[in-house]
Amino acid sequence: MKPAVFDYYSPSELEEALCLLDEFGYDAKIMSGGQSLIPMMNMRLARPKVVIDISKIEELNYIRITDSVIQIGGLTRHYQVEESKEIEQVCPLLTEGMKLIGHSQIRSRGTIGGSVVHADPTAELPVMLSTLGATITLASSEGYRTLTTDEFFMTYLTTTIETNEILVSIEIPIPPANTGYAIDEFTLRKGDFAIVLAAASVTLDEQGRVKSATLGLGGVDGVPVLLDEVTEELIGNSPDSDLISDCCNRIGDLVDPEPDIHASGEYRRDLCITYAKRVLERAVERAINRKG
């Protein structure tokens, strides 16, 4: 299929793009990598009268790492994060998770901002950002505002971004040294969106007890789900397999995924328990190895 007729603009500066948004309002749609928007336009699920292609705005394409945070520009492409040795050193969850996104062709064109704004709850990046405690910065002609993932993601394919805003960056706090990560997913085919996706971060203290832990799930609700009720039981304890299993067995009472053509709600619930155990155990093992 082919998209409906639209006008096309390709600004090279952020200020110019924001002015175009102010001019065209609801009639305009931002395109960065095009990996989400173009298929939707081809299927006539999206029919913008104006497409503003921001891919040439170089000021939004960067990776910056300080002692405390990772800053990634909204136009940074997936492969750039995947191949960054600096990110792999300080936050290997991002490196590992990027490899799960689609195929290499998708990662070479798709952008961080595009994936986050698309807000598919089965996509890897929203779940990773929620698990890592990231913040999201939006820009408009009126200024900037920074949101947590809880504030940004609303429901399926819906966020709190306004029609005059562009996602310009994400910021991820760098965790302590004794932190292990893991991410895994169940898909019908390699490169598909996940049926269920799980990500975990576990930090150990000097005695090998859990100091902090986060477990994020995708594919069980309209937004990424953080299961604090599960990880709170790990805090202050030595995280052996039995304890992790006992904590994860509670997940069946905490999530109520909807059925669809790919999986029943009951099947997704079982997958949540299995993959939560898997990523928590792997994260603990890696935390121990990093601690040693």
C-alpha cells in the first residue's frame, strides 16, 4: 500500500523543527528514523498532512557519559548505542537489550526517540528505560520539560508528549559498581515484538545481600510494568534461587495480561513468571561476578 498525500519538510535545526510544529499543529507528524511511522502511513493507520523529517538535526545525535549519568540524544540510532563500548562498560543492559530490537536493518535506521515515542509496550527500549530509572526530556518552542517513564507512558502507543514537542534526549543514572543486569524475551520469531519481555537490575552490598533491585515487564499491560512488590522481598537478603522463585511466584497474582491473537492471558502470565526468574537469577550472577 501507499501513504496518503502529505507535505514534506526536512529541517536541519531543532528550532526550525519546533517552529514547523507550531505552524502545523495536529496536522503534522514528526519522523526520525521512520521505522514506525512509515509502515503506519503505508497501511493508512496514520494520515498526517505534514511530515517533518528531523533526521538531519545533528545536535540531537549524541552519546555523552559523565560520572553519574548516560545522556543519549533523541536522534541517536539503535546501532550506535549497541556498539558503544562506553555504554557496555557502565550499563550493559542497554547493550544487551539493543541486540534484541528487530533486525540489523531496523537498528541501523531506528532512533532512540522514535522508539520511545512510539511507546509499544512490547518494545525493548521502554522496558529498559523504566527498569533503569531513566528520564525523558521534551522540547517545544516554549522550553523544555523532563519526565519520568511513569509520567511519560500512558497506555498502548500513547504518551504525554504534546503536539508541539520533540523528544530531545533520555538520561539514565549510572548505577553502583556491584550491579548486575539481564534482559530476555519470548518471541514467535527472531526480530518480532515480544510476547513477554523481562528486564532486571540487581545491586549487592559488600556482604552479598541485595541492596536494591528492579524488575520490569513488557507485554502484560499498556505500559511497561515495574513489579516492586516482587523485588522488595529481595532487599536485605542473600538472593539464592529459592528466594527468587518464591518472590516471582507472586507475579501470577500481580499481573492480568490481556489475550490476543498471539497468546492467551494465562500463557502470558506463565511466561512472566518464567522470564522474571530467569533475568533476576542472571542479574544476581552478574552482580556477584562484578563484585568479585
